[in-house]
Amino acid sequence: MITINELIEMSKAELEAERNIDKDYRVAECYRKFPELAAMDGDLVELRKSAMIASLEGRDDYAGRFGSKEAALRQKRENYLRDNNIPADFDSEKFICDKCNDTGYIAGKDGTRKVCSCMKEQLEECYDNSGMRDYRSVKLESYRNGYLGDEAGRKKRMNMILSACLGRGDNADKDIWIYQGAPQTGKTFLTIVVAKGMINLGKSAIYCKCEAIEDMEEENIEDLKICDVLFIDDFAADISSRRKIAYILNTVFEVRKASGRKTLIVSYETQNQLVSDCDIRLAGKLKNAGYIS
Ligand SMILES: [Zn+2]
């Protein structure tokens, strides 16, 4: 899987090219408006060339003369810039994004590193690659806890899920969490928002439906093991107990536990139901899971 951090890294070359094109454009515009400046800069280049040749030919005594000529020309240029209100840095590269200085990250409220809004394209690509292609319409910016009523309850659950995924707060050591709720209460919506939120914090996250695990390619199963946070939606005892799914999940949970990675299981069944009806190996793990309902 390509993580958001890797996508941001890959965008660096493009940003560098963009800064360069932007600079060239600004310089060309400025020279068009102020031909005298273009001439002075041309003279400066010529002067430096001559000084270099003189130095290569061992006519070092000429260097002093070139030096004072250059200083005079530079002074003239400085005055010209000032008199015409031309910014002194008109010919230097500028950051495309002032918010993050083209690093792709900004500091969040609590000091955490967040992906900058200029990386919107990279974020969208990452959401798609992380199993959320079908949820493009779920936007973090427009998410409201009160959307389906019970604003306070939903806000509380949202905070508990965020803490669980980040390994903060009560039971921070638990690696598996069950988020239980009745059907049609917006569990998927909330889960997608949290999954996208994790990616916005620079983490790798995967969202999948429990049933889809049965037909997953080997490399995607590997991703389930190594992503920072894993979200398994529509988790149900009967589905997870299918031989192949039970086998894969058991391995995935073992690997994730060993590396302290967090998994959120989303189900309409309660923890007790899951523990009593799931495959015995999974039941043991779910018994010790954190519970949010
Ligand atoms: Zn930015």
C-alpha cells in the first residue's frame, strides 16, 4: 500500500518544478515591464563570466577590477529595484503553499502533525487506495455529530473511537476495539470519518467489510496486518466464522497485536453475542477487546 506520507514525498518533485516555473514566469514578467533591469542582470552575468575567464587564465590582478565593477553594478541595481518598488526577492523561488511551506504537513491543535489542505489530491488518492473508494462523498469538513440526532451520544462515541485508534485514554493498551450499534445508526459513516481522519494525521489506515476479506488478494491481506489502524465494518459472528475469514482474521489479529497496532471492529452484535457465536480463536481475542456502544 502507498501511505499518505509516501504520496506527499512523491509530490515533492512536482512542487519543485512548480516553484521553478513560477519563478521563471515572475522574472520574465518583471523583465518585460523593466527592460533596464533585464539589461543590468545581463551585464552582471557577462561581468562574472569575464572575471571567471580572467581568473582561469591566471590574470588574477584583473579580479579586483571586476570586483569593483560588479559592486557598482549591484548598487545601481539595488537602487533601481527600490525606486521602482520591485521586491528584492522577485527572482527567487517562493513556496507554493504558505501554510506548510511545501512540506505537506502543519502542526495540529495538540501539537500533532497533520496533513496540509494543499495535499487534497494526495489525500483523496490515499482514501481511495485505503478501501474508501465508495465513500468519496463522506467529507471530513462537512461531518457533524448531530446529523442523525443524538448529538451528545454520537460525539462521545466519536471521541472514544478516536482515542481507541490513537491509543489514548482509558484502556489505551487494548489492540482490538468493538464499536457496536443498532443497524442504520450511521456506524459506517462515523467509521469512514475516523478512518479518513487517521490518514489526515499521516497514519496508514484500511477500511474493509468483514465479508470482503474472503476474496482478498494476498498482498491486501498483508496490508491488513501492517497498516497503523484497521477498520473492519459489518462484522458479524456468522461471517467471521467462515473458515477462510476466521483463519485470515486470526493471523491478522496476532500480527497486529505483536506490533501494538489498533483494530476497530464495527458490528450490530454485542460483545457478548460475538464472543459466544464467533470462531473460538477469534472469540478469545474479542473477549478482551475494548467496547464502545
Ligand atoms: Zn500546504
